[in-house]
Amino acid sequence: MAHNIETFQNGKAAFVSARQDVWHRLGTVTEDAMTAQQALELALLTNWNVRKVALRTEPMLSEEGVTTLNIPDQFATVRTNPVSGTPDVLGVVGKKYQPIQNEEHTDLLNALVDESGAHFETAGSLKGGREVFVTMKMPQHMNIGGIDAVDLYLAALNSHDGSSAFRFLVTPVRIVCANTQAAALKSARSTFSVRHTSGASASLAQARQALGLTFKYQEAFEVEAERMIQQTLTDTAFMGIMDRLFPAPAADAPASTRRRHTDQINELGRLFADASTNETIRGTQWAGYQAVTEYIDHFAPAQRTKWTSSTGTARAMRSLSTPVLNLKSRAFELLKA
């Protein structure tokens, strides 16, 4: 999700957090425990009334005069803007697509909280309302090697533009520098989806399935992380892996491209060998993985788009995009070998 938190014309941001969040720094911040409905209301995610509207061509002049043609089996998804009350077009979908309202997930999300003891942490809207998210923090954190604390989050993600199903993502976050982890674990899935079809209403069974994947993922992640923190990794070995993860540009590449790559490799080496965030885990495979995630989340250049208000938020939201998650997963695989 490499897109910015949605901000409306009145300056309000479609975001709520149970604390001052390290990624977004936007929206309403509250210290109180929230129900799903409260989280959605505070994040301006209620009363959108997402619906399908038949697509038509622009008026055109023909022998019969000015006509408008319907486009078969194609619909626009439209919401009511929660601030202005005007309609917003979110995407184009087919006839089988059924919108899932943000409020439809409250029973499912509350069931997750009740079953697990988790609490709602953040909720917000991205990409002009095309995507929305709610995150829940699991009640107990992992303490890798007895010295490196990692919290576990369950993120519920939905799209209103037909780009993806309603889905859950298990997201470990390292407390010391708030890095979003993305480990490639063969023994545990990290996602679970509910399709946008007529039978996609939330249920307790779906909540339990989502919790099941969360607990299985946590167990597998903790086992692998514990092994990595016990394995030494030299500076030379780490830099060799970085050369594979971030290949050097061709010799005839522009000087600016080669210079950026050199800066990238140097920064990765600094994070592994000298960063204070790795002080207690220095010289281990786990430190190597954390150096990569810290670089991606906090130091890698990020391009602003029409959806991002600053480079900081562009980098923050990019940390959960598919290419970045894949890059972190590849780093995990290389470093734990």
C-alpha cells in the first residue's frame, strides 16, 4: 500500500491511532480502548455507502442526435464522501463484484479482539478512499533472544476499487525502531482473504481462521528469529548478501545511479555494524535482517506521488507495499541460510 493517508479538504485525516503512531503521524490520537465501530467513526470510515453505478459513455453526436451508451457489465464503485457528502468514484469493477461496507466488518473485528485479547491500534483510509485498513495489536509481544522485543499486529485491509479482496495480514513490528517485518515462512501463512462476492459477510468462523493463522505465524516467526539471533554473521558475509539483494548497476549506468547504489550499500553496512538500534544484537543474522528492514522503512529514498503529502509518509506507507514485503522476505531467506 504505497499510498498516503487520505486527507480531506477541511484538513481532517481519515486515520485514528491508539497512540502516536510512528508511521503516519496523522489523524485522531486516543489513549482509550476502542471497539471496531468507534475506530471506524473516529477515522471517518463510516456512512460511505459504497455502491455500484452503471458506466456510460460521454454524450456523443449521432444521426439520432445526442446519445449516451451504456457500457455492458462494467460499473463504477462510488462512495459518499464522509466530509463533503459528495460522491467520489473509487474504481471500475465487473458485475460479480459486491461492495463490502466498512461497517460490515465490525462484528468480525470485534470477534477477533474478544477471542484474542488484542486491541485496536490504528484505522485509516488510503489512496483517496480506494483502500482502508484497521490494525489490531496482539496482547503479548515476542522477546527474541530475551533482548529484542517484537510486537505482533493483525491488519485487516479492504479495497473499494476491485484491486483486492478483504484480507488479513500478520505484521510483526520490532519495538526498538518500529520496523515492519515480512518474513518468508514456509510453515505459516501470513494472509487470509474474504472475497467480494454475495457470500462474503463476516463470521466468527472467519475470525477464528484469521486468529489461527496469526498464532501459527507467530510461533513459526519466533522459532526462526530465535535461531537467527544465535547465529553469527560477519561484516564481510553481510555485505556479500547485500550485493545479492541489491545488485550493482551495470558499468555503463549513469554516474548518479552508481552513486546511489554505493550510498545504499554504505548505509546498509553502517546500520549493521554501527547503528544503536542493533547494539544488543550486533554480529548476528537477526541483526542483519533488522539492518535491512530498518534501511527500507527509514532510510531508503521514497518518491512522492499525488497520494502522498510528504516523503516521510510516502516511505512509511510504502513499507507495507507488495514489492517491499517481497524484498524483506527475500532478505529473510538469504540471511537465515
